[in-house]
Amino acid sequence: MTSLSSDVRAQVVQALHVAVNRPVEIGGNTQIVQDLGLDSLAVMNLILAIEDTFDISIPLNRVAEIVTVDDLVQAVESLI
């Protein structure tokens, strides 16, 4: 894992912890909606926070493909 990848992952996990707002174990295979219980508004707020953090724009069709934490990390990495 490169330092960029671990930095992206750390920031994504941090944003997820803020969005969930309760102690929870977050791994690469963690499903953002199913496992963390985020509703559509919380997911959009998460996406906006990540876009702001990394100064990127995640296309809506790409957002629909993001299921796990790894999917989100890969999407961010491909846009920076």
C-alpha cells in the first residue's frame, strides 16, 4: 500500500467515523449503507465532505457504484 493510499484510506475512515457518530469498526469490506446504517442524506453529506477534503468531484453515477469502504477509497484515488 502506498503512502497516498494509506493517507486516502485514513481520511475516508475518519470521515466515515464522523458520519456514523458512534463507535464502530470500519474495514475495507465494510458496506457503507448496510453495515454502517447511513441513510441517503448521510451518504450525500459524507460524499460532500470527502469531495471538500480532497478537492475533487465524484460523479453521481460513480457514487451509485460505491458500496464498500474500499470502493470509496478507490474512487477517491482515481480522481486525485
